[in-house]
Amino acid sequence: MSEISAGNRAGAGAGDGGGDDGGGDAEYDVAVIGYGPTGVTAANLLGATGLRVVVLERDAEIYSRARAISTDEEVMRIWQRVGLADRLKQDMLADRPLDFVDARGRAFLSAHPTPRGHGHPPQMFLYQPALEQVLRDGVARHPNVEVWLRHECLRLRQDADGVELTVVGTADDSVRRLRARYVIAADGGSSLTRAQLNVGYEGRTYEDRWVVIDTKMLKPWPDHDRLRFRCDPTRPAVDCPTPLGHHRWEFPILPGDDERHLTTDEAIHAMVSRYGIGPDQIEILRATVYSHHVRFAARFRVGRVFLAGDAAHAMPPWIGQGMAAGVRDVANLCWKLDAVLRGELPESVLDSYEAERKPHVKEVTRRAVFVGRIITDRRLAVTRVRDAVLPLLNRIPGVAGRLQDSNWIPVAHYADGFRDRPRTKSSGITFRTRASDAGTAHSGTSRTGTSRTGTSRTGTSRTGTSRTGTSRTGTSRTGTSRTGTSRTGTFRTRASRTTAPGHQIPQPWVTAPDGSRVRLDDVLGGRWLLLHDALPTPQPEWERAGVPSLTVLPAGSSPAEGAVVDCDGVLRAWLTHHRATTLALRPDAYVYAAAPAGTPLPPPPEGLSLIPRANTASTPPVATPSPASPASPASPASPASSASPAPSASPAAQGTP
């Protein structure tokens, strides 16, 4: 029998599909293909918006093989937005040091995670099956999200209004049809969706294959909770702690090795015995052989279909960013889909998804490849130089700090994408937002049957709503010319130029208006917001668009309505560093526009018109069950299983120190 659930109501939606009996197609705002970490994060983010969402997943249960083993503070900040961060952290190991060790086990480089101000530990080790279970329990809070397990999308067909998906039930070979306004394909590196769209997956696959071994610790050994990259040229290895009583090793399959033999218990015990680990100390859970890839989809968007996660890119695992990159993808995309479907922004904003994500994921991949070379190099002459030189460099104060800071992950800065583009009088350089063209089609809301079609900027018409025939031919404001979402730029002198646009603001602890101590994002609420430093400058254009304001008060101030107190001075210092006193924040806490003291902000993006909605930061967190037993992986359950949310809790109450 096919397994379909909607929110936490088992079986809901089972009769919604068009089926092979010619019935009417089911209608959704967004279809998510794939229910791994990327897809389940998208389902949580979209579920919190109230959009009607369907998730299609080929398998019946959570994939039991743990792949990802770590994540970072920025990803935890994303999961915080859906009320799951603190529950997830209960099953993680935080702030563990790491060593690069030579063939004799001596550390030639040690690194320590350095916080970047996102409000969570900078690095956390995880056990992926347990993580996915908590994320799936989170989806169960949303009755507007249907999860179709054991269903696979066989065909996509796009038209002007949406996408028709032909779906087969893998348990009973039933065929259904459904329609969605947009599709997120998070169906992995071998994405069938990407193949159907004829999108190339360019790059390379490494010749070396690796055996990945997950074990349960029976008797802990000294420093078992310390990550070690064993840079032994005879056989490099990764020796990694994982939570809930697990431990992982990874070994390359060398020329002449018997791949099948290396996955046997006998061979595994022989390899780990080199590090003093006996058969009585571990129980081998599984051993799997993987290849490492460096690949990028030629395009992340084809019409109304978006590739995300491994369907869009693949990288080697050395800095633990494969899963994190997919989570960042959907965090960037989902709020934009919500805004377009609500009619708050034109559809051209969706072009910024690839413009913002692809450069960052390419730079992350480049760094992962570099770290992998340090670990896996088997040339004796090179490794001898490495082992001798790096300890010497580690004694030089300036160099040591950079080597020991394990933040090899580049900070995302959207130089291109959806943000204000200044041009300075001295340079005359023009910056433009990336848009399909000056007359971008705008497909509006499909929430309860309402639809808006046919909107084109430079002559806007909306049919299907109470407004028709509205025309805009470009507005001229103080040196700014706008046609559609294309902007020729706001003139500023270099002295007044702020560096904040395109950056994500930090997330310090703040005192909320009610006097409670919370993380900043729990007050921002995942919405467009004007953030002022102490003395607000009036911003009439933004206020007419419905954008609310929040003032940042210095530490020691009394709580006040419409303001937060920057308890540790982190946020105000950041504003000073970027020469800004007013920020226009996107819902993902990236800066769209900024202005120094006494200067008005550049105008809002073309078409921004906010519809009042509930504060998305109030998504209730998943109830906290007992942590999974370290004796076995968390047992998967269908999304129909209930994880009752705390009825009055909110993320603002999570983890207050």
C-alpha cells in the first residue's frame, strides 16, 4: 500500500492524486522531490509559511547509512528558524578539536572551531539518521504539507501556470498526476529530475574510492571524541567521533586492495587495530564504499523547477559541507518562492537563487578539495615536507592563528543577486540585479484557488484579482531608475558607501521588548525588516511597502516596544564596521540595502508589497523525546507519526543562557 500523510494526519490526501482513472489533478504551491536533509528542510521552511506543499520520496524509511557527520552554526541558524535547533543539538557533539597527525600519530597541526556570530556552536558532529528523524517530526507539525513516501516522480511537464508531475507508487505501481506552481528537486546526485531537464552535471569523479565504517562504541578509548585526520601516506584515514555512542572511520581503497574484503569485519578490525582499537571496543554497524565527486549542475533553475542539494552540486567530504550546502540552498530559495506565490515580489527574484548560491558552493568545494589534498597525499617527499614545515609555521603568531582557525568555510557574501546595487560617482560603474528581462512574468498567489497571472513590469496587468490594467513605466527617484526588477543603481560618494549589502547580519543574544533574553532571529521573525541603530531615520518608501522597523539599543538600555537591547554590543559593532546605521533586511537576515547616519535607504525592490502574516519565528518546536539510544540508530518512522509540539512554546524560549 502507498504511504501518504498530511501533516500529522495519517492517510490524508490519499485520494487527492489524479490517478490513472482520469480524475482531476491535485494542486499544490510547491512540490519537493526527495526527503533527505535538503528536502526535509525545505518541507519545514515551506510548511511554516502556510503554502500547500507535497513531498515525494521513493523510499519508505529514512536511509539508514549515515553520510554527513558534521554541520556548522549557520545551518543551525536555519534550523532555528523552524523551531528545531535546540532539539537537534541534544543529539550532537559540539566544539570538538581536530588534529592533523602524521604516520606516527603526532599532530603537526591542530585546529579549533572559531564562532562567527550565528548564535550556535561553530561545529557540531551529528548522526544523520537521528537528525533526519527530528526534521521529519518537525514536518509533522504542518497539516499543509503532504508527504508521499514510496512515490517517485517519473515525468515533469511545464506550462505557463505550473508543472504537471506524473508520480508512480513504488509499492503498488499506481500512477497519479499532480500539479504544482513550482518544484524543488532535491533527489540526490543521481537526480532523475536533473536528467529529465537535460541539465548537465559537469565535473569529475575521483579514482580513489573510500570505505566508510560506522561503529558503536562498546568501550571508549582515550580522545575518542577528538577528530583526527590521519595523514599517513601508506593509508590515510579519517578518525571521527559521532554522537549517540557512535564512531566513524574512513579508509581509501588502495591499488591492489580487494574492495569486498575491506568491508568485512576482519579487514576493518585489522585497519583500526593500528590505532590501538580492539574488537572488544567497537561493534561494526555497517561498511559502505563511496566515491568522491566534484560536480555542478550547468543550471540550478529550469523554468519552474529548481535543483538543490546534491542534485545541483557534489563535493568531497573533507570539510563536512555537502549536506550543509543543500540546507543553505533551500534556505535561500524557500522564502523567495513564498514571496512570489503571495504576490509580494515579482517572479524574476527567483533568478537570484543560482546567482547567490552557485559562487558560494563553488568556493566551498574548492576549499574542500584543498583540505583533501593535505589529508590524502601519498607522495613521500611531499608528506615529509608537510610534516616538517606546518609545525614550524604553527609557531609564527600571525600564521598560527590562521592555521588553527578551522573556519575553512567561506562566509557567504552575495556580490551578485537580490540586493541593492550602488554606483559611485567616482567610478561610474553600474550594477544591476539579475532579472530575466525588463518585463518579467509574475505568477502570483495560489493559496486557496486565487491566482495572479500575466503580470509584466513596464506595463503591469493582473488578472484573477480585483486589480487590472495597472501600468508602470519605470519610476525615477533621486538618480535611481527602475525598469522591472532591474536597477541602474543609486549614486553615492565613496565616503558614504556602506559595505553591509549582501552580508548576513550576526545573531547575538538580545533583550526583547518583553524583557526576555532571546536570539536575535527569534525577534526578526523571518520577514522583511528595517533595523535601525538607536536613532531611526524615516524611510517613507519602505514604510509604504509595509516593512516594519526595529531599533537596536545599546547594552544596558531598558527594554522598549519596537526595540531590542544588544546585550553584548555585537550587532552595533557590526553596524559600525560596515558603516551603516539603517539596514533593510531580507527574510533570511541578509542585508538588501543599507545607509549611513542621516541618509535615506535606497528604494525597496520593485514590486515589494507585503501582505500581513503571522510571525514565522513562532513556529512551535518539536517536542523533546528521550534521546535515541546509543545502542542503535534512531528508528525511522513515517511522517504520520506524531511528535506533539509544545503548544505554547516558541523558538524564542529555546536555549536561553
